[in-house]
Amino acid sequence: MEKLTVSPSPHIRSGASTSRIMLHVLIALMPAMVMSAVLFGGRALVLTSLCILSAMAWERLCCLIMKRPDTTDDLSAMVTGMLLAFNLPPTLPLYMAVIGTFVAIVIVKMIFGGLGQNFANPAIVGRIVLMLSFTSAMTNWTMPKTVTDAVTSATPLASDDKAYSYWDLFIGNCPGCLGEVCAAALIAGGIYLVIMKVICVHTPIAFVGTVFVYSWLAGEDPVYQILSGGLMLGAIFMATDYVTTPVCKKGKVIFGIGCGIITCVIRFYASYPEGVSFSILIMNIATPYIDMITLRKPIGAEKPKKEAKTDEK
Amino acid sequence: MSLKGIILRHNKNTAQMPSEPLPLPNKVSIPMQQSIGAPCDVLVKKGDKVLVGQKIGDSDKYMSVPVHSSVSGTVTGISELLLVSGKVCKCVDIETDGEQKVIDGIKPPVVTDRDSFCRAIKESGCCGLGGAGFPTHVKFGFDDKKFSVDTLIINAAECEPYLTGDHREMLENTDSIFEGIAHIKKNLGIENVYIGIEKNKPDAIKLLSEKAAQQGGIKVVPLKEKYPQGAEKVLVYNITGRIVKEGKIPADEGVIVINVSTCGFIGDYMRTGMPLVSRRMTVSGDAVKKPCNVIVPLGTSFKKVLKFAECDFDGMEKAIAGGPMMGIDLFDLHDPVCKTHSGVLAFKKKNKEKEPLQTNCIRCGRCIEACPVGLMPTVLEKAFDNKDRETLKKMKVSLCMNCGSCTYVCPAKRNLAEKNQLAKALLRT
């Protein structure tokens, strides 16, 4: 009674917190993790756990060296580690995965100031660096255990003819990275995130929709294109990362469309079979500019004299 | 289409509790500034006997509201007090004699036209009872060459959690509200009257709709339960679709908005002539054992009011004058109740470790989705931290009404609304 706490209004807060949001993302990734274990066996779980643990270790180490409070309990490092693992082939040597999380957490995230300050998606950059450094290990695909003749083979996008049915692609009966093969599990996670209001549908719909339309116009099989490669993983979990994508809904749509176009351009005309990671990275870099042109116009605001063009409406 | 906002838990646990009069305190301390505008000069001196309804403070400024004694008794001194609002102001301390004798000459005012109506309203000491405390006579005394006002909105949204004072006013003082409306309509020449009530008060909506049906030109509008439904600009837009522009007042759009309790008081005053000497308050919060609605003589200390509601003084750590979203924290429970205090909430000590810590902004955009006036609090926060006046001006931080929705929804627990207020102060320097 003697001492009353005085603080500025409002005096109540919602239950939402950064760690709770990250927890929702981890829960949403669970179906895909279960499917990766089913499809690729125990090694998938080993690789995923290693990525999560090493990501958290790197973050903790950075906080120690930088003399900052430990931020691992916001769970964002866990999400990054898990997403990076989902972007790795099941046969990848373990030390490479640790290098990947080093790039993601230390170079992309912590050096820029930690959570919220990085301009690019850490997991995406981790994957790209591994892809360019260890190209053969990163493209050493094995067939899932569920397929009887499990041997090294090409991914759906790299193979010339359509070797896999839509159903195979949907449930993950095809070679690929840990978390990206099973579209069904990823979509289930995405629906969970939308229901929990963690993400809004704008980016994934714009991204997948653009790839669908572009593929159809370009004479490719649109359904095959949206179900294969890391498109679902990218559209649902990576292109919806808050930090590296535009804040406004309008900006999110632009971001999704941009990602879709770049993905298709890389897939159809460049030498890489897969373009999702590059497209998201390029759009990450464009995000501040998208933010600038999609500023919200306050209600009842008098029109500013100069910036009238850049305002919404 | 309605403006954006947030969904809150209402916690209106006192909605069904009839107002009780607070037992007369043995001493009151009446501040000379209880509304927006100039503080009053003290009209009494130490040792004077005062009666209920006696004017004890007045000012010759137009933007000012006189102050009346809420009790009968003896003036024990004039003190200077730091009020909840952060201002130092003179207070008249009165020791009550328990008789509550009313001063002679309290009779219904004679009103013939708008000017005499506004003068009478000023004399009554009336100001906005919702919380802002804007002098009502100034609102009514708009320049009719400049503004053509055709709509009166009675603000009965009461969107703040816990508070139920307006709700009780509607149930207990229904006839006075309609009398008040009739006087305002007649003297200001207003055609359309809307009473905006949030849907969480179905009994009030039903009662007022029935009464309104008996009279022409009054429409009860049930409003979505969405905070800040009762903010002036939000209410004007959601009821009439008119947008009150930056730096403008509702009268620019032909609208006058007054709080339902203010309206009820005007009805009472026009009938009896008794000036504003007491008000209804909600006392609630988890440290209060007996949450209730009380009629409090102005100048009573918050402590007395909390004591009446059996507040656990040892277990509490926070007391709020007003609602939890926009109310102001009390730093001293001995501070007096003013005309603008719609409630007092007391909260127990919280377990600090359970509360999530502040993190960096994760750019989730929830604040942007919540802001009713379409600001981008996350952008404003960064601009303020960089002392970037240009961006603050361009992004219209001045439009922020401090409803607190952005801070409420922020998962990173950042103090966005507070930063907006600091930014507004920065732009004023």
C-alpha cells in the first residue's frame, strides 16, 4: 500500500507475446517434422534436433560475447534452426548443418542486432550459403523410405519428365529436403497459423497463386509446380516471417507476387532447378522499399503536399 | 464499415449493481481545476462556512468551469496539491458538518435561447463526465456562422473494461437523459439525435429504445463491442460515417458528441438547478472485495471511496483513476475525486516473473491492424527513437488519441502508445 506502481496507460496487456508466437510456429511445423521422420527415418530427427540445438547455442554464445541479455527464451532461434533443417537434404553431413546454423544465427541475425533487426531470413541465407558451398552434399537426394527402391535420384523439379504423381507430391512420396516434400503437412501447419492469427493468408496466397498463374501461362503444369520444390515451405513459413517481410497487408501481397514471379523465372529460365530461396531473399532485400510505398494513410489526415503520390488509396 | 479496434475482456462485474451513495466523508478537498481550461480563482477563505451547491471557485475565462462545494461545512484552508493529472492546483479543504444544508437560491435556470442555455450550463459547473472533461458550454457555444450542427451523438459506448457508471446512469436516470436531450435539441436547434451504446449493455439498449420510440428524432444505435468505440472520432464515424479531419472538431462535420452521464446531469440540472457536486463512480479491480457503483461527493479522497468498497490496501500495488486502457495511475490515494473520474480500480500485486519480457519489435504489424485512426505505431516508435521529426509529422503522430490499443496488442510488449505521447510532446517543442 505504501508504494503504488505508476506506469503510463494502458494498464492491461493482451496475452500475446513473442515467445508464444514462436511457439505457435513450432507447433505448426510439427506435422512436417513427423512426416520427415516417417519419410526419411531417424536421421531426419537427428538433423532437426542438431539444427535447433546448435542455433540456440550460437545465439546464447553471441549474447554472452556481446554482453547482452540472453534472448534464446523467445524461441526464435528454435524456429530458425527448425526451418533451416527443413531445407536440408536428409543425407547432409552433420557438421555442415552446424555451419548452416552459424551463418543463419551469427552472421544474419545476431550481428545485425538480434531478433527483429535482420534484413534477410536467417534460415534462407543459411540454406543458400550451404547450397553454394557444398553443392553436391546439398543436392544428394534420397528417395523416402516409403518407396521400395530407395536410391539417389533427382528431385521432382530437376527430373525431366513428370516422375511423380500429384498425390506423391502432396503427401511427400518424392525426394527432397526434410520438411519440404510433404505439402499436406505444411498446408496443415499453415492453416493452424492462420486460425491462431499468427500469419495472414495474404503472402502465401499471393505467392502460390502467382506461381500457379505464371506456370500456367508459361505452359508448365501449374499443379506440379506449386506442389513441388520448397514452394509450400517457403510460402507458408519463410515468406511470412514478420521481420523480413512488409508490415502492411498490401505490402505482403506485393511481396508474395514478387516471390512468385522470381521463383518461376529461376525455375523456368535459369540453371537452378529451384528458386524459392533466392526469390524470398531478393524480396527480403526489397522489403524496406515495399514498406515505403505502402505506408498507411491515417484516417482524417490532411493530404501532405509532397508525398501525396506514395500514399495508399 | 467501422474503424479498426481491438477486442477486450469487459470485466464489467458491477453492471448490475445499483449506485449507492457514499457515506459523507468528514473532510473533502476540492480542486480548482477539474476540467480542461483555466483553473478557477478561490472565492472562499479559511474559516468560511460553505453550503452544498455554493460556488467556491470561478474564473472570468471562457474556457473554464466554475467549482461548487459538494458538502456543507467549514473551510479549513486552501492547499496546493499535485493532482493525478500531474498538475499542481489549489484545493479548498472543507471539514463537513454532516448537515448537507443546501445553499439558498438553487432553482431551475431560466433558459430562453442558446446563449442563456450555454450560460446556465457554464454556471452548473458541467464538463464532460466521460473522462476528458471538456467544458460543455464551450461545446454547445460553437460559432453558428462557422459550423452548421445537425446531429447530436450521446456517447454511451463505455468501451473501457470495468467501468459501468454510464450503464447505471442509463438504467437509473433514464428520464433525465431524455430531458437533457430535449433541452439540447431545443436550444441548439439540432434535428437528429443518436444514442450510441455498445452491445454488451442489452438492458440499456432495450430501455432507451423504448423511451426513444415515444419521442421523435432520437435513435438508439447498438455498437459493436470493440475498443475504442467510445472515442469521439471513432463514434462519429461509426454512427454517421463522417470523418473528423486532422485538427478539426466534430462540429466541423456538423456533429456534437456528449457523454450520456453529462446529458443526464444536464437533465437533472435543468429540472432542479443543483450544480455538479457529485458523480457516479465504478469501484472495481481484483483488490476490491465489494465492487460497486457509488455516488461520490466531489473532493472525496480516493482512499475513502476504496475503503467503502472494502479494498485490500495491504495487498494492492496499483490504483487507476478511470479505466484500465486510458486511466491514469494514482500515486497518492489521498488525492481527491474530480469531475472527470469515472471510476477507480485497485489491483493486487502481480507476479512479475510471469509477465513476458520486452523484446525487439518483430514487425508483426498487429499495432497497425489495431490502430483505429490508421497510424503505424511501429514506424512512429522508430522515428521517435531517432528523434526524426520529419517522419513523425509525415506519419501524423498528432492524430494519436492515446487509446492504447497498439500497446495492448504488442507481443513484444513495447510501450508504443507512450512513445506516441512523447513524440507529440517532442513535436510541440
